[in-house]
Amino acid sequence: MNMNLSDVYLILRWFFVFFLMGTAFLPLTFSLFSNFKDKGYIFSKIIGAIFLSYFVFISGLLRLVKFSEVSVYLSLLILFLINYSVFLYRKTDILSVVKKHLRIFIVEEIIFLLTLLFWSYVRSNLPDIHGLEKFMDFGFLNSILRADYFPPKDMWYTPLPINYYYFGHLITAVVTKLTFIPSSITYNLMISTLFALTFTASLSIILNLFDNIKFSIKSSLAGFISAIVIAFGGNLTTIYTLFKAYPNDHPIPFWKLPFLPFSLPNGYWYPNATRFIPYTIHEFPIYSFVVSDLHGHVLDIPIVLLSIATVFSLFLRKTINIFHLIFVSFLCALMYMTNAWDGLIYLLFSFLFLFVYNFYIENRKFSITKTNVYKFFKEFLILISGFLVFFLPFSINFKPFISGIGVLCAPTILTNLQRLGPFLFEANHCQRSPMWQLSLLYGGFYFFAICFLIFLKFKKNYKITRSDIFVALLILLSTLLIIIPEFVYVKDIYPQYYRANTMFKLVYESFIMLSICLGYVLIKLITSIKQKIILFSFVLPSLIILTLILIYPILAINSYYRDLKTYESLDGTNYLKSLYPGDYNLINWINQNIKGQPVILEASGDSYTDYARISANTGLPTVIGWSVHEWLWRGSYDIVAPRIEDVQNLYTSSDISLTKSLIKKYDIKYVVISSLERQKYPNLNEGKFSALGKIIYKSQGTQLYKINF
């Protein structure tokens, strides 16, 4: 690894801020995870980041203080003092914990730093914030950074606020303020941090799943296996590296393809593992880290793992602490604000936990009494109430953009009815996943799941532990999440890929949960099975499955990052120097010289294109950016279409009166004219802008007009 020293300095600066936030929240962390062997140390970083960001969010929403570096540090100080008061109250206990577990804390800190450095190096080989949905995510981040108060403005639909799940982007913005590092760099540092937290938080969960009081080789090995699978693992579609390649959009069973084992990788294309079932999406963390869209489902992974850890901590307790239950409801609300599906998934997970805990765990057998029914409903009411209270501030300015729940393969009598309440019955909507394709995606995990359930059923003289029950609960929920998209889907704007987002968001969590189970089951069974023939029958396929799963990151990373042979930097906007040099200079000039969020006019365009690059890279709002994305967020193309026409008239119309009225309508202060504007509007009428304003910046064919009327 050969990193630029200036990049290493920035990484260490970023690392120190997370260390600072984590240290400030150690008293709360130790309280939440007092029954964990490592006291949940690594989760303190996540806890610090989410509490600070939520505090800043509420302060900005109530307009108590402007969002700035000073206000963020002041907020951190206030939260630190609250935690410090807890520290003083429990000083002896906390110091004892630190002294006893200091080595563990240091080891986890080192692992976090090494994984942070590793993925920062990977990203430095292709740091471009360009392609896929990076403009969207970068635009959210930059708009939040420019905001004085919340909710932040939608950079692609002035003057309305963002109508998306942006809490994860807010966390990134908060840490950006703390570090004083440009967002073009913190975007990539946040991706690297998510990778590091995914690895270390997963490791902590698995280490604590084992029942022995101290860490052992067994628990450590299980922890590292699951952490590696969650952070690096793919699925069994890598078996296609041994066969002739198939057409990307038309998967063929591998046993029907020519076997070519000596010319790896035989045209294997790593994105196919996430689009294997036609018209669906079934991603997993390493793919997200590789392509590096700073999207909600990725930003939410640390909170997801914190939620799983918190529920497991409750699982181990003799009684459920109401404070801890409220914390779970807080996490569910934050997950909804970051990636809505996750909030609902882990509300369901918490419901299942409460059900199992109240009706089984306490008595070691399933029983229903008036007492535990009352207790269950009371705790569930607290959970739901807390979720609604913590989510309420976000919901005030957010409108969900789903239009119903579609039912797959509905009978004709229902398709004629079309709708019944929230349920939709659309004709010709009968996509189902072939079993052989599902098996290649998840069969590796279910080999371990089935072996585990057989072990629990038939192992003589084995006492089932709470960890075993917790793992079984994860398997149950994961299975439900995989099955649901085979029967229903949430309706959005995509006609052919109508169940893609539903499957995507559900099975992403299945992958994480099943990966947690994998390491635990593997080591548990290896250390528990005594018969050599049975052990061999389990270990051999396990090794084959792990090999296939862990081939994926080698193929994906080398493909996307050009074999890690082109180290550049951590700055994600450097690509603009060669692609759009004038725009690069303009973006830097705007970021240095224009304060606040005045409206800027630029060409609009389709999603996943280079249009709307100025607003995305600066956070200045424009009239309309990626139109299809706004269509999704606003719920109707009829809302978006007039703005597309207005932008075209602004650039092409010779009617000065019309131009002036549109400028006033959208309160436009600046107008960009560059290569993309000239390309989009061949009849561009540039002369009129000289009459309406003046050029204040010009570079290599890119011009910025300031409107003066």
C-alpha cells in the first residue's frame, strides 16, 4: 500500500474525530452493553455520531442555532458534558471497565483504523464521485452543508426541501463540519468508514454471541469469519467463473454452459451477482462499497448492526430495561430517516424479539399468561410510541412516495377490481424468482442455517442457549424478507422493475443477518460435532461455499479499481479536471465565493447522466435536476414536466418578458452556460443573459452569469 502522506493525514484526522465522538459516549455505551464481553466499545463511534447528528438536526429544525462548525462543536460539548455527568456518577465502575478491557478496546481500535485505511486506499484508486447515483448523494451532502436550518433544500427542485431519507447524509455532513475537510474528500472517507464500521461492528456482535465469559479462539474465529463475509462476501454466482459467460440480462443455469475451468474468470461480470434474477435488484454490502454510492442503504449499515447488537444485549438480560427499549425505538426511527425499509424491518425484528422473550425465553417454554401478555403489549406500545415520537420531526417535512402494495400474480377477478384499500392488483404483474436462482443467491447461507436447525433438533444433551435462539430468530426474519418479494411489492414509478426496490431493500438485510449467523453456526458446529464422518460432511461443503463467496471481492475490486494499480487521491472531483475543466474551475469558484443557497440555473437531464453536475457538486439548488429521480420523490411526472419546459424556455426563448417572469418565478440568481447546456439546447439564446445580468466567472468555455434585475 503506497498512500500519499497528505491523504494519510486526512484519514487520521477523520479517524480522530470518530474516536472523539466515541470517547464522549463511552458512559452510555458501557451502560447499553454492560453484558457484552467488549462492553460494546466499537459501537460508541456509531452512538456518538447518531446522537450528535440527531441533536444537531433537532436544533436546526427548531431554528435554535445555525448549522455550522461552531454549532456542531458546541453540540458535541453539550452531549459530552451530559455523558461526563454520567461518568462522574459511575466513575469507579467505568474506570474499572476501561482498565479491565483496555487491551480489547485497543485491538478493536486498531482493526477499525486498519480497515479504514484499507478501503481509503481502495477508493483512492478511483475516487470519482461520478456515475450511478453519486451525483444525487453528493448533492444531498453539499446541500446539507450549505443549509442554515433544516430540512435542507432539494438541490434539484428549488425551493422545496429534500423529500428523501437523508439522515445518513446529515451524519456525513456533521462529521465533515467537525473535521474541516472538503466534502469531495469526506464523501470517500465516509464510504471507507462505513466499510470499517461494518467489519468491526459485525466482529463485535459475533464475539459476544458465544456464551463463555472471556474471548476465546472459537469466538474470535467465528467473529472474523462473519465480519469478512459481511464486509467482503458475495454469493454463489461466482461459480460462473468456471463456465462460459452468459448474456448479462439472460442468466442460464451454469450446468447448461460449457465448463471452462482453466481460463478464469471467463468473462464473469461482478454486477451480475446483484442483478441475477431478471428485473430485480439483490445487492449486498461489498457491491455497495465497490461502486461507492453514498446511499441510504449503505449509510444505514452501522445503525442496523447497532440495532442488532442492542436487541441481542436485551436478549441476554433477565428483564427488559425500558431505557434500552426506548433506545431501540430511537434506532428504528433513525433507520427510517436513513433508509425507510430498515426502520420497518427492525421494528418487525424488535416485535419478534419481544414476542419470543415474553412468551418463551423467561419460562424456557412457550406459555401465554395474563401477565406476559400484558407485559408484551406494554413493551410493544413503548417501542411503537418511541418510534413515532423520534420520527415525528423528520415526518413533518417528508411525504412518502409509495402509491400502494402490489400483489403478484393476482387472479383475474382481482385484477378487474384493480385496487382494494392499499392493495393493488395489476394485470401482467407476475414476476417470480426461479428456485435455482434463489439457491445461487442464498443457498450458501441456508446450508449453514439448515445444518444449524438440524443440530438444535437432534443433538443429544445439548442445552439451547439464548444465542442459539437469537440466531434462529435472525434466520426466521431473513427467510421472511426473501419470501415477501415473491408475493407482494411496494408500488413505485418503475413499470418493468416493479418489484426491484422491494426485493433490494429486503434481501439486503437478509444478507447481513445470514452473514452474522454464518460464522456463529460454522464454528459452533465444528466445535460441537464429534463424529468425524458427519464433521467432514459439514466442513467440506462449508469450505467450498466460503471459497465461492470470498472470490467475489477479488473479482469486483480488481475490475472496478483497475487491479489497484492507479492510485490517485481521495478527492472525488479531480476527474472533472479532464472531463469538464471549465466546470471544475467554476465549481471550485462557487464553493469558495458564493455563500448560502441562491438558485442557479443549469441544464436538466435524465437520471444517471452528467446533467445537474453544478448543483450536485456545490449544493446550490437548481430549477430541476435529474427529472426521473424527482418524479419518484414527488410522486408524479406531471409535477416535474412543467419545470423541464421552463428550463428549456429560459435557455432558448427570445421572449425577454417570459424569461424575466420565469427568473422571478424560481428566484434565479445565477445562470450557468457550459458545454452541457449548449449540447442540450442547440438553440440556446445566450445573448439575452448579457442584458439581464453580467458574466462574473469564465473559464475554458464555461460561463456564470449573475442576474441583476
